[in-house]
Amino acid sequence: MSAPTSRTRRSGQGRPWALVTVVAGFVVAAGCVIAVGIVSLGLNPLLQ
């Protein structure tokens, strides 16, 4: 009984951290893409 509970606790603690890292990675990637797009639009006089 003690082994499964410890496993579920470990997996329960591991999943949120994995989700946080994945979400943070997507947010950082999206921020970089948006920043590059804004900079490219700002540097291109033809697009303005």
C-alpha cells in the first residue's frame, strides 16, 4: 500500500513541473517569435 501511494505522489509532483516547463517553453518561444516579428516590421520601411 505504501509503495503505490509514494509512486502516485512522485508522479503527481512530477507532472505539474513538466507541464510548467512545457508551458514556459511555449511562452518563451511565442515571445521570441512575436519580438522578432515586431523588430522585422519596425526595420522594414516597406511594410510600414
